[in-house]
Amino acid sequence: MFMFCFNPFTTTMFMFLFLFTLIKTLKVTTSTVISPTTFSFISFSPESCNNGELLCMGSATSGNGYVSLTPEPEEEQSIVNSGSSNIDNKVGRVLYPHPVHVWPAIITTTFTLRITPFAKNSTSSGDGMALVFAQDNRPSPNDSYGSYLGMFDRSTQGGNFQQIGVELDTFMNEFDPDGNHIGIVTTSITNPVAFHSLNNTEVDLKSGRDIEVKVDYNGWTKMISISIGYSNSQLKSVLNHSINLPDIIPSSVYVGFTASTGKTLPETHQILNWFFTSVPLPVLSIKHSSIGKFKIIMMIVIPILVLFTLLSVSREAWKRRYEKGDRKEDIESLSRTGVDAPKMFGYKELSKATCKFSKENIVGRGGFGSVYKGFMLENGKTIAVKKISATSKQGEREFLAEICTIDRLRHKNLVQLQGWCNEGKNLLLVYDYMQNGSLDQFIGKDILDWQTRHKILTGLASGLLYLHEECGNPVVHRDVKPNNVMLDSNYNAHLGDFGLARLLNNEDSVTTNLAGTPGYLAPEIGFTGKATPESDVYSFGMVILEVICGKRSKRVMEDNSLVDYVWNLHTQNQIIECVDEQLKNCFDVEEAKRCLMVGLACLHPDSLFRPKMRKVVHIFLNPNEPLMELPEMRPAGVYVSFSCTSMTDFRSRTELQLQSSTTSMENISDTSFCLNSSSE
């Protein structure tokens, strides 16, 4: 009888052989992965179509900072004479001259367009343009003018030409929903796979204004997302559709734009800038495709069978290891790699995710560095990477403070820290990516309705309540302001930037150098240097006023500040008049009034009269919760409570009211003495 005896050495050898085989197998499947592709055109010159930067075909030309896909009016008279043959039935196509890798990959492209009818205020010009991913770099098909947008003609309609396009249609044909919509087109212009009207977004494609379009494709989820908005305004997500690129186009394609005019009133189609990034993914990301299914299944199943075999024969060895007292080490290892635990990232890993920290991936800038958007290849997750400036000592201190503070915090209204990197001089923080950016971008704009504003304030209050009362040792954020409130895809609030935050460690306050943002700092901090939960409440009160009034604050002590404005209306019993006019009276009057009253209460100059965040949350969630009392007029003083210590260790608690209208020189001297004695 043949007997094979497994011992720890044999098991180790089998595991080594298994890993070697698996690595060789994966190497074969990943050896053809292409490097990320990134290119950008900030503007276009007359040489762009002639020096190899672009392939310009048909009526496409470049110059004056933009690419013109269809002809422009030569003179004013041509605006009236729209029937001339030099502008009717024109087609232009512009392609990047090199093929780009589009699957498996994560793709992001952003461009700015301008579509202008020849005739002013025309509502019937056409026909539109499209972003295209085409199988080759040939010109647009013959007779692809008019409604075909330079993508198809009658001979290619139906799938003879492999391509996918994002159409921006400006003319209503019999098969179109309207003359102002976007769509995703694959084989037929008359039957798009998805479309969406832009009439409810207040974006008019043929307005003659600069319009920014952003198209994302996630190779893991097979989801294409399209966002649009006027330049220098917030982009709005308008179309999301599941589509599998391997079933439609080759893995390498030519990307660019097409446009056409028909026999209607013509229009110009211009591209002002263009940014493109493609990050290749592992071949396993195409598992839902009909391509390579058998190979992928065998790749996965065979190593798993081998692994289970090895695990079954080595079970006793692992059991003996646990009996020798190694449980503690294993538990610690598992806790460090838990699902929600922040992890240590490598610099190369984050550099690859952000395309080597390219400027096209910058989504924000701060006092101590920049924030980049990144894509993690192993899981397809979008992240935000904060890169601390290597020359900033303060930034280094905030880096350490943020890790020590937010590492242990878990709440739905706080920005989640995913991990960090501190290789050499590189200090990086990794967070969940927030699709809608920071709250300050929306103040003074009509994008947020009342329900969304109330939801944002309620979420922010809930996050502060967690920091102050529910997370163990209380945390004072010290820099609550709209710039540090991030909004996810559903406009839920997430408080971030904990670089200035401090743990209270069972004390009432923490004494630090003066830190925070003028306009949001509680007045007593300038005298005591002590940050407290009440000083966070004060900052939150300022955010309430900004969000509801649609105005940015000035410094509190300045004339005509936002706080003065709201207090004056409250004194006149007309506080509801300060609600943002851009809401056009579409808001809950009683709810808005209660929120404004809470804001003024949070801004009380005496910290003892400010509400706790638990009270604020109850008021926001329950319309029957009693409000705190407010004086009829704005309190005129600054109230400071602190201890004065003498050389005999005599301690007394003194409350000082500093009022410009009543403070005498004697009182000022007493105040100075108390401040000096407390600092010795």
C-alpha cells in the first residue's frame, strides 16, 4: 500500500508550488495590460489640425483657441442667407491621432463645447454633435449629415461600423424626444440605447454659452455616467446607463468628436478644451463579457481546487499552531486588516491611481496641499487623495492629527478615512470620493432645493453630535465651515478635514494656538485660545445662515455682516425675509423659520447660551420640539469665562462681559491682568 505523509515542510513546499503556478498564470493574463493613457488640450491653435496633434476631417478646422467641427458664418449676411450650399449638409470629424485602450479600463473624459445658431434666438437650428469611440480613424461615412451627426449614414446604420457615441442633439426629428437632449448611441441613431432630455436641467445646448460635459465609464461596474453644466458651475449627473463595451467596440479605439448640419438653419459646433484619461484594469474585470469566459473560469476554478486540497491536508498543522498560543498574533493581524480599518497605502499604488498625480485629476486645493481623484484598480473604487506639501511643517502636523483623530471615528456624516501613506517625504491621506464636492460651491446658487438644504444641515448636525457626545472621548473639530462639508452623489453631508481637530480627553476644552477660519471662529477663542464643543456650535450656526440665506458670511464684527442682517430681520419680526431668493418661495416657511432661529441661537456671543448639538438635531428632526429662547435684539457683548491663578494657587472663576459701549479703562486693565496671570 502506498502512503504519502504530509508534514509542515511538505505543506510549505506545496503552498510554494501553488503560489508559483498562480503567479505565472496571472502574469500571462496581465502581461498585455497597457499603461494609462492621459492627454489634454487646454485650447487649440491653427496648427492643431496640421501638426499631428489631431486628425481633422471633413469640415473640421482649428484656430482662435477652439476646434470648429462645422463651418462658421463668413460674414453677417450669411446669418440671414441660411440656404447657401457652403453651410448646408456639412460633416466634420476630429480624432485623437493614436488609438486608446478603453476596455478593460476606467475612463474619464471632460470637454467644453459651444453650439451657436447662425440666426440669433433660433429654436430650429441643427443638428448637433457627438463624442465618439470608433473602430478606426476613417472619416465620417458618406451622407452622414443632418440627423446622423457624422456617425452613420444609411449604409452603416444597423451595426456595420463598430462605435459608440454620446450624442448632444439640438434638432427634434420624428424619432427624437425633443431638440435638447443627450443620448448613448451604438448601432442606430434612431434607436439610442439611452437618452435624457436636458430641458429640466436648465442647460440649453444651443444657447451659445460654454458647456462642460463629463463622461465616465467604470470597467468594473460596466456603468457609463454623463454629467453636464455651464462652465464655472456645478456639473449635474443627467444619465447613467449600464453598458458592456467589449460587446460593442474593440479594446483599442480612436476617440474624438463629430458634428453635422442639415437643411435647417445651421449652427456652429466648437470644442474649446478636452481632457482624457484611461486607466487599464485587470483582465478579470471583463468577467461579465462573453469574451474569454471559459479562460477566466478555468483560471479561477483550478487554483481554487488546488488551494482547497492543500488546506484540507494541512488542517491539522494549522490546528497545532493555534494550540501553541498563536491566537493572539492572528487576532491582532485580522484587526489590522478589517473591512473598515484604514490601511497603509504604497506611494506607487496611489500614484498609479491618480495617473501620477496629474493636474487633470485635481479636484481641490487647500492651504497645505492638493486633493486628487483616483481609481483603485483592484476594486474599481473611486477615492480622493490628499497630498500634503512636502515643505509644510504645519501640514505635517495636521497629517498626524488627522490620522490620530479620524482613524477611530465612524459615522455616516463624517468623511471616511480609507488610509494613508508616509513614504519618505510623501504624506498622503486617502478618503472616500465625494461626487458633488464641497458645500461652499453651492451657496448662492439655485441648484439646492429646500429639502436638500435641510437634509444637509440635519446631517451636519448629526455628525457634530457624534463628535461631541457619542464617540467616546469628545472631539472638537475647530474648523466647521462649508468648505469642509463634502456632499456625496445624493447630497448627504459628510464633515471632513480633521487636521485641526483635537481630543478633549475628559476635559471641557483644549488650549491651542489660534486656529480656524475668520468669520466662523467663536468670539471667545480670541481671548482664551480654548476650543470647546460650544465653539463648534458657533461655527455651525454660521453655516446655517449661509445655507438658508444663500450668502457667504463676512467677519462677524464687520458692518453689514450676515449675522447683523439676520438679527435685524429677527428684531423686525421678519426673519423669513432673509431666506435665499433663488428658492423662489418654494420652501417650508415654518421649517425655515425654526432653522434660522437655531442658527441665531448657535451664534450667541455667550457660549453658555448656545444649544447643545443634541438639542439642534431634535429640532431639525421633530417639528414639535420646543425652540430655545432668543432675545429680541442681538446681544452686544463678548462673554469670556476662564480661570485666573495667583502665586498662592488661589483659583477663582470669573465671567467677564466686554462691551464697547460700557467698558471703562479700569475694566480693561483688570481684564489684561487676568489674561496675563492665567498664562504664567
